[in-house]
Amino acid sequence: MNIAVWIIQGLLAFMFIMAGMMKTVQYEKAKASQPWMKESSKGLVNFIGAVELLGGIGLILPQATGVIPSLTPIAAIGIAAIMLLAAVFHARRAEYSGIMMNIILLALAVFVAVYRF
């Protein structure tokens, strides 16, 4: 079971690190590919990207290094909160196609948090 959780953590971390990098480092490219960014401020998008980036790092680094491993489930809870808020945000904008991915990522993050606590 531990290997499965590590695989899920790795996939979640990869997705959130890539998404965070895209929103912070390549803002214009990300803005062109995602309609909601066109109507949101650059500061909000950069903040979301920074939080996703830190959350992705927090899913792996503490547990892998053994330095304060209790931060890993806390990062997973943070990722779950981001996904819950993203689902609500997209539902309010009637962007229903992306909500299912938000729910799947939320469920995976909750699984990691529960297993790592």
C-alpha cells in the first residue's frame, strides 16, 4: 500500500508542480490556454500557481527526506482545499468540463492525507 501512496503522491506532485510553474513562470502561455485566466488578475493567477508549486513540493519532500514528515499530509489537505475551491470556482463559471478532474485530484489528495496521517 505504501508504494501505491508514493505513486499517487508522485503523480499529484508532478501535476501540481507543472501547473504551478506554468501559472507563475509562463503566465502568458498559460493565459492563452485557459479561459478563466483571461478574466482573473495576474496576481491571483501567480498566487494560485505559487500555492500549487509549494503544495506539490510539500507532497514529496518532507516524507522523502524524513524532515518533518507530518508536513506531507498537511500539504495534501492544502491540495484538496485548492481542488475544492477550484471546483466551486469553475461551477460558478459554468465550466463543467474541468470539475471532474478537480474532484479526482481532490479525492487522491484526501487519500494521501488520510494514509499519511
